[in-house]
Amino acid sequence: MTTNIVRLVSPRLNRRGLLRGAAGTCGALALGGLPTVSLPTLSQAASGSTSETILRIADYKGLDGLSLEASGNAQSAYRSQFAEFASGNLIVEAINAGSIDVGSSSEIPPAFGVAAGARLSIVAVIKDDVNWQVVLVPPGSPIQSVADLKGKRVGYVRATTTQYYLAKMLGQAGLRFTDIQPVSLTPSEGQAAFEQGALDAWAIYGYSVPFAIKKGARVLVTSNGYLSGNYLYLASPDALADPGKSAAIGDYFLRLRRAFAWRAANLERWAQVHSAAIGVPVETDLEILRRNSRQRDLAPITDADVASAQNVADTFHQLGVLPKRIDIAPAFDRRFTDILLRPLS
């Protein structure tokens, strides 16, 4: 059965819901933290309930669904519905609401989700680039080190990786977040403020970085060594409890691993497909891909991954964004370890 990939519009969800919920409910959830368990084999899934299973997958523009299609890994024994989302916070909310079965985010939204009492499980870890999450300074800036940011106006995106790595960089330089003039901005607001000279530095990620560099901006420091490069695949506990959907998630992960391997081996072809999908010049896309700290991959959960997610949650608690310390370990579920370690054919 060919996978039926349907592009859906993401539901209208409250973007601030997780932050508000975290302020009101900060107890950790007992979401499992299960050991590896036996799943139906893929052949059983194909001949059993999975043949009528619909797996609802949250995705971002031009990301995992496109990887499956471009690499020839879109076929499966079940139907897949891909819903495009703009942020990990929205994906956490959709999983909690029961409208999505599986999706990914950075390490940050699950921490806020657990604090807010969301029903979610962390079932796999994406290993990805950190070189394109940086602190930029304008052309001709006298700033030469993170220590020079003291008292300066620094733009960042609140409750994202930029706030996390900026706080870590400042701490290593002997500074606190309150030692700078932090300016919380969306990426588009940050770009405008940076170009107009309203910021002394800008913590930002993705395609904003090479575009700013082409206009003369300088990278003060990258997040390499500050960010783990981990992005977490999340699943609905209800989907995991359904044998057909659980088997489908395992198959989805196996096909993603093949797709990511294809991407790494075919950067030029992937850049052509990906740049067309997201509307950036292919040369810019290829430059980013070639200079990544590592190519995108999918891996099983390790103790180090749990510790990294806990460190992220603790940092946001220390920054006063997450009101109470949470224990995120119970949200991790390692049932897909065998599939994530399986040799690729």
C-alpha cells in the first residue's frame, strides 16, 4: 500500500498555552519512561491492523515528509497524513490534544509541555546541526567576545534555543542574562532591528544567518559546544497504546533513517529539492548543508540525551521562564530502541 501523504493546515492553537500552563501546573508527569518493549514486526503490521491505520504526523515546511518523498521512502503499509506546523510548541499542543500522533521539536517545547501537564512521550532523538545557530554582530562592530556583550542590546527569540545558548555563553563568560539588555523579538523583528542598527548583537538561527553574513554581519560565536544538537521526536501516549499506530511509528522511523542517509549522500540533489520547497536560493541551501556540524540523523534515546533535556529544562527554570524545576526523565520512552539501531538495508 502506498503511503497517502496528505498536506494539512495546522490547527489553530494557542501559541502561549504552554507558557501559561507551565505557570499554573509544574508537576512532572509519569508518562512512562518505559524500557524497550516488543513491537509488532513490520510484516505483521502490514498484514494486520496497520493496513487500515492512519498515522497523523506533524512536520515543518520542507522537512521530514519531503525527505521521504525525495529519497523514495514514502511507501508504507498504512496511510500517512502530514500536517505542517510552524513551531514545536504547536506540535506539543496538538499531541496533547490528540490531533497528532507523532512529531518533532527542539528540547524546549517538551519541557514546557511536561510542566503544563501535557500528555506526551519522547520516543527518539534527531541529531542535527548546531553551526547555524549563532550570535551575530553588525558590520564594523567593536565587539570581539561574549564578555563584550555586557550592557549591550542583544536580540533573541524567547523560550527557544537562542535564549538557551545565549544564557550558556554569558554564563561561561562570567555574566548573567541580566548583565545584558536582552530584547525578545521574533526572527523577522530581529532581522529588521539588526539591519536598522537597533541591536548590538543578535542570537539567531537558520537562514537568517547566511543572509545576514552576506550583508556584512560577523559571527561572534556559534552554538557549537553550547547546544546538544538534539531534537526530540514526540508521540501521543494514545498512539503508542494502539498496536497498529505503534508499529506504524516504528516503520516511519525506519524509513526516516533511510531518507536521512540518502540526504547525507546526495546533498546537491537534496539542496535542489529543499530550496525549491522553502523558497531560498539553492546555493545558500547547499552552503548550509555542506557546513553543517553534522547531517540530520535519527537515533535511539541514551542517558546523555535525557540529561541534556533535563539541563535545558533546568536552565529555563533558572532564567525564570519555567516557574518550577521539573523532572523530564519520566517522559522518555525507549520502546523503539531496536528499530533505531537496526542496520539499514
